[in-house]
Amino acid sequence: MFGISVKEVDANQFAQWVGDDGHKLRVIDVRQMEEIAQGTVPKAEALPLHTLPMKVNELDKGEKLVMVCRSGARSAQACLYLQQQGFSNVFNLRGGMIAWVQSGFQPQRLG
């Protein structure tokens, strides 16, 4: 794992990215569907971590990707995996949903 570091974005910066329509962004929630059903971040789409290897070809290496999970651990794994697949513009939401809520933002329903 040496030599690969995960780029992170904090909740406030992420909220600015989401609020900026000029900011091309794809948000991936890697939690299980029942977790995501409890609420997620704006613009998130569900892609549970275990399905990522099968779906990686549906992601665009040119897009800015933000990975989200409950605490930031699974999304960091997703970032590392994507970097190994040649993605460079991948960010982990630092602290995940826990940090999102602690920062005063509301979880949102998917779709």
C-alpha cells in the first residue's frame, strides 16, 4: 500500500462541490443498500463496495469521483481500488456519513 495515498475532501468542501453546478462530479455511495436507504449525501448513486469490480467499467476515468461510506473506511478502500485501476481523480469523503451529519448537513434519500 506504500506509494498510494487517498485524496480526501471534507464535508464542507464536498458541499461546495455539490452546490456548484459547474463542478462536474459523480458521487458514489459504497455502503450496502439498507444503509444507503437510511440517507446519503446529495447526488449520490448506490454502488455497494462488493459490486465495484464488476461495475468499474461503467465509471469514467475523466470524471471527478467522490466515494462515500459510513465512516470513510470502505470508501477509502474503493479509492485505492480505483487508483489501482488507473483512476486519478478520486476523492474519499473524509469521515463519511458520520462527518457529514456532524458537520450539520442532512442525510438525503436516494433518487
